[in-house]
Amino acid sequence: MKKDIKIENINKSYDGVQVLKNINLTIQDGEFFSILGPSGCGKTTLLRMIAGFIEPDSGAIYLGDENLTSLPPNKRNVNTIFQKYALFPHLTVYENVAFPLRIRKVDEATIDTEVKKFVKMVGLSEHINKMPNQLSGGQQQRVSIARALINKPGVLLLDEPLSALDAKLRQNLLIELDNIHEEVGITFIFITHDQQEALSISDRIAIMNEGKVLQVGTPAEVYEAPADAFVADFIGENNFFEGEVIEIKDKEYAVLKNDKLGELIFETDKPVKVGDFVQVSIRPEKIKLSKTLPKKPHENYNILKVYVDEVIYSGFQSKYFVWLNGDKNIPFKVFKQHAVYFDDNDEGAIWWDEDAYISWDADDSFVVEVKGIEKR
């Protein structure tokens, strides 16, 4: 039987401040689900509520058909891994992982089999007899994961478990977490403020801000089609421009007019009408940068002349910061990926303090906000 987690109309306030506002979510059985948002958005409060450490003011939480809302943590089929490893410093890796089974008075033969199985799963067999202070931070977190999984919970909650680790170690442990999830097949709920972590590992992501869930979708959905300006700006990097809609073209495209940018065409992924004031976004990697005026491949294409203010070389790509007609109040970011940095077929590297052109397809832009005439 499938045991989806259903969060229905959850509200929570502290000292008169509402930190969760009518949260509704369904997390599917067996998926790797991430809750992403800035510090203070309510994501950890929501996780602790699923774990049973906090009760909601109103609403309900279900695991399958079971109402968890008033159950204490030890009565839920849920385990939590925190940012701090919380290992017993006086116990070996073996004994730390065995601890939950010893509490349940499982027989020694079963304990031995299970401990070795889960220690192997997290790649620590050769460290099984070491003390926690003999392990790196990443290894200690893997012990925490093995100790949580040995209880065979229906749901594993991970509260920013990688934030104390350095960037390369975080990436390696993310891959291991994904592999472990595939092997055990249970529901993982992963809390993070790091967008790259969420994008790289999740089946679906919920974006939160100020106690609300703004969007739920696959990594591609929240990146390529953000629900609003906050999501567009929070996930990845972006360029925004705005103006009044002056023309609707073929129902799929519209033209806006901006006093400084002129007329720009965009795809109408949200319904708009002539006279609306809209905010539109275009990702830096969707923009092409060239020294010479490019030819329009079709009519639904935008071209602007710019001045290159700064270039940041990052190995695999260069980031260009450009201004429209030298106006610092109209900045654009452009990312250029490097397959071959110096390409004989290329028109040459573009440096700072040069004039250039940026161009993009209207299909690559998306509307993040629409204001009717009366709301302008």
C-alpha cells in the first residue's frame, strides 16, 4: 500500500507571528522530495512538524491513512537526520549504528547482520571499529544516515545535513545520498537553502518563502517555468525586464515596450492582454553574446546593443556583466559555456570595455508577474 505524506491546511504561529500559512503538500511514497527556501521561510518548522517535535495550530499530517498530527515522535515511522551529527562520542561506528536496535532489544545475531549491512551501504566498512573523533565530517554524517536507516523508517527527514561540509564533500555525499535512496526505496524529505543541492538530487521540489509554498514541481519545472518573480530570482541567476504590453502576436507571443529597452517580444506562458504591465525573465545562459550584429533567425527574436563592463572567467564558463548603451541602471548577465575557449571558428574572445550585442529567442523568456491596467 502506498504511503504518501499529506500535509493539509497546516498553520503555525509563534508569539503572534505566523510562520506557516495554510500549507498543503502531497509527498509521494518513495520520492526524493526537497523543500527549498531562504533562512526563516518555515521549512525547518515544517520538517519538525512531520517528525513530531512541533504540533500545528491547525491542520493535519497523514502518512498513508494514518493521522500523525498528535502522535509523539517515537510513535511515527519517521527518522530525522540533523545538521549536527549527534553521534555518541564514546561509542564506535558499529555501536552507534547498533544503538537503535539495542534499544528495541533485537538479538545479537540480527544486530550484527544489520549493522554490517548498513555500514557497508554508506561506505564505511573499513571504519566500523573507529570512534567518531577518528572520522571526517562527511564520514560522521554517513554514520548518522546508517543509524537512521537501520530502523527501517517509512520516511527519512534530512534537515540541512550537508551544510557543515565543504563544497566538494557536499557534492560527493549528495551522490551517495541519491544512491542510498535508490537502494532503500523509502521517502526522503530533504531540507536545504542551497538551490544546487535541491536541483541536482530531487524528484520534486517545493519552494517556500515567508511561510508559504510558492511552487511545487520537478527541478526542470521550477527552473524553466518559475511561478513568480521570487522563484525565478531564487532558483539560479536571472535577468528581469518589464514594460507595457502593446501587441499580442499569434496568441503565443506578445510585445512589451520599455522606455529604455525599446520593444521586446516574449512568450506568453501566462495570459496577458494589451495594456497589462508585465515583468519578464531571461536566464543568462539563454542569451547569446557577440561582437557583431547577429542576424535574426526568425521574427520572434530580440537583439540589444550593449557595453561589456566586466568578465569573470570561471574555467568551464565566463560570466559577462553588460549594460545597455552604457547605462548601469540596465544591467544584464550573460553566461558563455566553454567547450573550447579559443575556437578558430569563433569571432574571438570578448573582453571588458568593449561594445557587443546580446540576443535571445522569445521562447526562452518567461513571464513572472502580470499587473492589470488598474493595478499599475
